[in-house]
Amino acid sequence: MKRYDINENGIHIVFDIDNDNQIKLMHFSALPYNEADIYHEMFEKTFLGCFDIAQVEIAGLDRPCERHGTKYIVSAPGYRLTFKDFSDTRDDTGRLIKITQTDIPTGIDVISTFRFYNGLSIVRCFTEVINNSENEYTLTYVSSFNYLGIEKEGIGERDDKMRLYIPHNSWQKEMIWQKYTFEELGMPRTQKIGWEHCGKAISCTNTGNWSTNEYLPMGYLENEETGTGLFWQIEHNGSWHWEISDQRGHFYLQLSGPTEQESHWFKNLKPGECFTSVPVAVGVGYGFDQPMGTLTKYRRIIRRENDDNKKLAVIFNDYMNCLWGDPTTEKEIPLIKAAAKAGCEYYCIDCGWYSKGFWWDNVGEWKESRERFPGGLKEVTDLIRQHGMIPGVWLEIEVMGINCPLAKTLPDDWFFVRHGKRIYDRSRYQLDFRNPEVRKYAKDVITRLVNDYGIGYIKMDYNIEPGIGTELNADSVGEGLLQHERAYIAFLDDIFATFPDLIIENCSSGGMRIDYSLLSRLSIQSTSDQDDYRMYATISANAPAGLTPEQSAIWSYPLTEGDREEVVYNMVNAMLQRIHQSGHLANLSEERFSLVKEGIECYKSIRDDIKCSVPFWPLGLSHAKDEWVCLGLDCGERKYLALWRRQGNNDTVNIKLPFDCTGLTAECIYPSYAKEEYALHSSSGILSVKLPTQYTARLFRLK
């Protein structure tokens, strides 16, 4: 047996080549490898189908009886792949390991890539399947990461020590994390001796073009006995799947893009062709906060370099609790003046600018409405610039309304088609970005907006779900969807190559596409359409687990009728991430408007810290019924805490801080009128805060 023992950036990885010339991933952890954790007596002479680096499924191949149910284990030819090559190199980014396996009967090669990043306990992985034969094969599943033994460290029972954190996601309820035992998810330990044959898997799946329709494409698994954790994210803007289940006494984690079972994907791999799976990132760490900090740093490395994530400009958008998609010149003028006076730097005209009256089902031509803007849209965008702001507009370039005149003249290959019919949802057709004419049309729209109106910001929304994919020019509807999504990403790359200073916001009915395929290109993400500022605190507090703070756009929308605490609560929601200012600012009282302006000024004084911070949650991740909510950002010498009090009888909270507080002092930096009692107890690391009034919020700095 030959062993490759990798210790890199705090990650311990062990690959073994067994007597059958099969290479196995025996270990991936923050802790060193202990062979005694692998129960040898429970295995046969070989690890057939166990500890495989990659699972690859080809239609028409038989599998051993080890497989149970629809779990992605002992895939064929995955279980019989043999070792071919091990490449271990370094570059400026870090270490790069490529492992090549082969299946002699089919002539298939499988290359597994492990990309390390200097100083970070995280690896980016993907799988390439190459057809070196003269035959065509149908791929039905390809894993991007596969690791058996996730529970093996420690002496306790897995039901006692293992905790799985799943980030649930839904419209207006984005990024709600829940912690589970395996038993709570239907997988209790039922045997003490031998291994179980369970057909069930704990899994999260997304099918369709809303990549985060039900879950964020990530998760965290903690071993409470050892204090270690394994975390992951799937970097894809469409269908994906991850699962955890048992195999011969151990549990595995498997990550992938689209699958045949869950998302109607398969691909016919022709001779000489290569298929590459979606990339995923997998890391190790201790506790929850430290791994999320690692993930934050990693996300900054993989995204497109851009000025927006360096400057953190303040954006005003006229939609939320404001114009609600009914803009006119008359309505915009007072808002533009008020936004400029408050200190906003971009001004985005949201939906409705292109059509009079009800516009939902006729979008697609993206021409200004003269009924709404009698002097033209340029009159308004020029006014925005005259007030020192950069103009922006709302756009939904991936769809056409069913009553759009242009849609009625176009051929079907512009759109998703299934069963010979165009697919539509909510009275919109889905455009197919594999079609070069579609990409040209979309780029021409953006070019016209930039050149004719001076647009520097686009809120790129997406409000439909076209389902499993398209049957046109594809082996399967899922493959049509995958090709479309990759074509859309290439389209975005082309747009930024042409307009490098253009800011494009990633929006999808709020946060229905919070994924790092899109967010590695787009600099800012709409987190929610939640229009109750009191509930937004939970989304705001949890958001830095899903994306970097400087990409996380949080609405602040002071109500026309309200008091000063309502304004402060709104502002604190956004002030540790990205301010998406809205609300009828021109209608606010002088006192309440001054609090908006003060909040923006305070934000500008700290935003250079935000862009290099890592998050922490001293009260834990937030849930909707929490009385107290707290988000922290660690910026090195300075730390920031956003604190919200909602309903409840306790007017005082003691916040245990996760760092040495010796020499630190605490100050409330917003609002300036705050007179509440608070004290930092340096010896114990506890910040005590008393907020006598319900639904209040404060922003603290420790330095």
C-alpha cells in the first residue's frame, strides 16, 4: 500500500492506494489521521466501493449489491476505478493536487482536482470525466466531492456528538439556519454491531434556475465531542445536490451539481469529450464562527476583482416601502434630492420604468415609458448625476413577458421548451442564453442603457422559476439547463470585460440565487424582499454566513409614519454590510431624516473595516422568535457589534465575546443620542447592554 499524507493549511488529508491499485480518500479533517478510527474488522479484504474519491455513474453498468436505495454510493464505473496518476504542484495561489483514475473496460478517465489556497483551511474541488474510447456513454451522476468517514473522530456515538447545520432559504425568510442531530433527520443508530444498510439519505437539493429556492448551497457539520467541523458550499447557479448517509458503519458527505434522479440531468459523452462537474469548496475548522470566517476570506479570493467591493458605495433604490414599482418623473425628483442630501452615492430606478400601467407580462423590450417620464428617462438620470450620484435601473434580462411584442416574433430556440411548448412561469418566458442571438440581444440592451443614459448600476432581478430545463438542443432537459446557466455566466463575464466599472446587483425575488457561481462575478446581492424591518434583523444577522458582508445588500426603509427608534432599527439592519437605502426620505420629519443621514455618515466612516472583516455571532445565529439578535464583525484592531432588541421582558443582555477583551473599550457609535447603559467587562469578555424599549437597535465599536 502507498500513502499520500497531506498536511496543508490546517487540513489533514490522507490518500491510500490499496492492493487492488485503487486510490482512496481515507481522511479529510482538522485533526490528524488515526487509523484506529477506521473499523477494519467490519470490512472485507478490500474497500470495494468505499472511500472512493469520486462517484461516477454511467447508464447501463451493473453495480455490486452494496448499493441501497437511490444513494450515490458504489457507482459504476466509480467503484472500480483504478489509480493512474498523482500530480502535486504549487503556484501563487497555493497547492494543486490532481488525481487521475481510469476505468479500463470503458476507457473513461476521471480527474479529481483539489485546489488549496495559501493560509486557508479550505479546498476547491471538481471532477472531470474524459471519454478516451470510441464509444458514447451516458453520464447520469458525477460527484464533485465524496468523503466517507465524516463522523469517525471521537469515541461517542454519532447521534450524541454530530450536529448538522442546514441553511433554509425562502422568499422573505432567507438564510434561516437550523441545527439537527442525525436522528432528528430520520437516521438514528439502529445497530451496535456490524453496519447498517440504510436506504435513506439526509439531503438538500435544488432543482431549477433559482439556485437557493429552498436552501443555500452550503452546510456545516460539527463534531461536538472533538470541537471540529466540516463545511462546504456548492458554487453553481442552478440544480445541485448534497447528501449524507451511511456506508459500512461510516457516514459520507457527497456534493454535486445536477443529477438524473433529482433534476432530470444526464449527458451523452461522445468519444474525446470531457465533462466537468460544478466546483465546490470544502473546509475544516473549529466551532462555527471560525469556519465561516475562512469561508468569507475564500469568497473574497475567488470573486472578480472590482471597485465596488472596495468602495462599498451607498445605494438608494426607490422600491421597498417607497414607490413599489410605480416610478414617474414627478415622484423621482423629491426622492433624488433627498437621497443625495442623505449621502447616497448611487440611485437606482426600480421596476416599471419601461411601461405604463400593468407591465408584468410585457417586459422584454426595455424601452423607456414616456407616460411615466414625459421628458424622457435621461432627464431623470441626468438629474441624478447633477446631484452627485450615479444612476441605475432595474432589469430582468433573462425573461420576456408573454405579451411582449418582441416575444411574439421570435423563434422558439430563443426560449426554454419542453414537450414542444415554450415554458413560462408567472406570465414570463425564460430566454435561453445558449443562443448567441439571445446573448447579443441582452448585451445590446445593457450597452444602450450605459451609453444612452449613463447607467452605472443595474439591479438584475429574476422573478420566475422555469423548472427542470429545456429539451431543445440538449441530451436531457437538465443538461439544457446546465448549459444555459454556464452560458449566462459567460455572458456576465463578457459584460464585465466590456464595462468593467458597471455594478450589477444579483437579485432574484430577493435572495433566491445567493450562490458563488453568480457572486464570484456580481459584486452585490439582494438579500431579501422582507418588508418588515423588525423581521429583517434575523436575515441581516445571518447573512454573512451566506456571503461576504460587503456583498450583502440590506434594505433600510424608514417608514413615513414612525419614531426615531424605528429609523435607527432600520439603519442598524444595514450598517455592518451594504446599505440599500429606500423609503420616502422626502416625507420624513427633520429629526428622523437626520438619523438616516447620520447613519450613512457613520457607515462611511467604518466601511473600510467592513470589506476586510470576518463575522461572528456571540448570541448564535438568529431565528425569527429571538428576543435579542447580535452580529459581530472582527476587523482586527476594531470589532463591531450590531445589536437588536425585539419583543420580550428582558431589557438587559450579556454578550460573551469570543476574543480577548483586555485593553478594549466599548462605545455606541450609532445613534448619537443613545443614553442606554452598557459596560464591557474585560476580564470576563462580556459586554452588558440595557435597552429598556422593545424594537430598538444599537451599533457598537470595540477598540
